[in-house]
Amino acid sequence: MKLVVGLGNPGPEYETTRHNVGWWVVDHLADVWRFPRWREVPDARATDGEVEGRRVRLLKPLTFMNLSGDALAPYVERPFWAVANDLLVVVDDVALPVGTFRFRARGSSGGHNGLLSIEDALGTQEYARLRIGVGGEASVPGEVLRDYVLSTFTRQEVANVRDLFPALEAGITTWITDGILATMNRHPGRSASPEPPPSEPPRSVTSSDLPSPPDPLAPDPPALGLPPPS
């Protein structure tokens, strides 16, 4: 089974934040692949289906970002399931500008608490990840990083993220069928495009601007507190 994990935070207050772009992607995949409704599993929501004849599970951890690895505990001891081949983590990356993405076969957490939690749970950095750009033109200082990743996108930024979806779906499908190295060769990512002149002042996105409909399951689990800086 191939496992695609989108990182994010549960609760309506986080739906439109930069930190939740991993959830946006797996919600989009569940929709276009016509997977069944999300269901609750330990520490997460999941939906299963087939893509190109392979069994695939999409997963959204409900543990908050800094405990994302807890949701992977049931998979680590599964027979015939290998972290390096069968796991893809979809994650926001402030080091990449909005409208860009990169597939990677391995790597450090880069200071991202969600990836750090997954690394701790798996005991390895040898797992594939899809990094979605959420950064701006300038780097984000460490002291304001937490506020930045929990801030909302502008409408133009949401459009830029939406524009990536066909390329992301194609790349993830290649990962499912042919693995991460083939994916990196065929889908090397996307560089930032010049921004068109704004026709109106930037506006923060609302839930109606999200790239996929609200999760149909109810209700969200009790809040565990805000995640630390990622």
C-alpha cells in the first residue's frame, strides 16, 4: 500500500493557513481520484482507493503539526510496507516561494516540526516528501516564523497554489507507479513565475476560497493547543 500523508492542523481556524497546504493537496487528490469519504483512524483521517491498479491511502494527521509522526505508528511495523518506497509526505515549505514545488527522496526536517516528528517516529530521514512553497520573496525571520505559517494566503496566492494541482497530481501518480527517483526526473518541480500587476489590493483568503470542499466528517477533535514554531 502506498501512503500519501498531507500535513496540517485540525480545526476550522487553520483551514486557510499556509501550514495546511498539505491537507489541501490530499483533499484535492481524494476528490479527483473519487475516493470514498474520509473516515477516522487512530490519530488521523483516511480514505483509500486505487490509482493505476495500486492500493493507495491518503492520510491527514489530527495530532497537530508537531506530533504528526504519531499518526504513522500503525504503519511502521506493517509487513511488506517500506518507508523508503511506500511513504510520501506532502508538506509546506517557507524556503520555497508560493507557486513552486519540489519532490525529494530524503533529507532533514529543515526545522519543520512536522517533518521532525515524522523523522523521530520512523527513525530515519529516508522517506519521500513533496515540498509545497508557501514563502514570499524575502526569507522569514525565525522569531516570526510561527505567525507566518499560521497566517492565511492572499487570493492571488491561493490561485497560485491551485495552479499547481494538475502537476502535483501527475507527479504523485508517477511516485505511486514508478517511485521517487522517476518522479524527480520527470517532475523536477516548478520555479516561481513573475507576479502579474495586482488589479486589487491583496485580500486574505477565507474558507470559501479553499481549493477543496470542507471535510465532511464531524466534528473536529478537541484542540491540543497551538503548535510550536515550524
